[in-house]
Amino acid sequence: MTPDFEECLNNILNNIHGNCVDVNSGDLHRQVGGYPGRNHRMPVCCEVMYGKMKGDDAVLSAPPKGKGASLTIRYFKHNR
């Protein structure tokens, strides 16, 4: 996994306010940097997001191939 995506996502997941947080891959990649751009790493970003899913975390939306800027996953605090 790429440390920058994983580090940013871990920071989000460790600071969930309320019961859950919805994370969008496009937003996550923008926070890390390099998106949009010719050398974006969206597939890697999405892999990190899928890899962090636990328990009843859920994919709210995904592009047809599963990896793209519209991927949104709901992560629940009690799964952390």
C-alpha cells in the first residue's frame, strides 16, 4: 500500500465524529495530491480504501470497474 493514501485515510478513520464517515476517493486523492493530473494514482487510492474496509463498512457508490473518483465508502466508527 502507498503510505500517503494509507496515512491520510487512517487519519480520517481515527478521527470519526459520530457513528460513521463517508470517504470519496476523488476527495481523498485531492488531499494527498496529484489529482486530477496526468500521473494520478486513483487505482492505488481505491485499493487502499477497499483494503481498509471492515465489518459492516459499505460501498455507497462505485464506478463500473470499481476504481475511480466516484468510489465512496462508508466507514463505521465501531469497526475501527
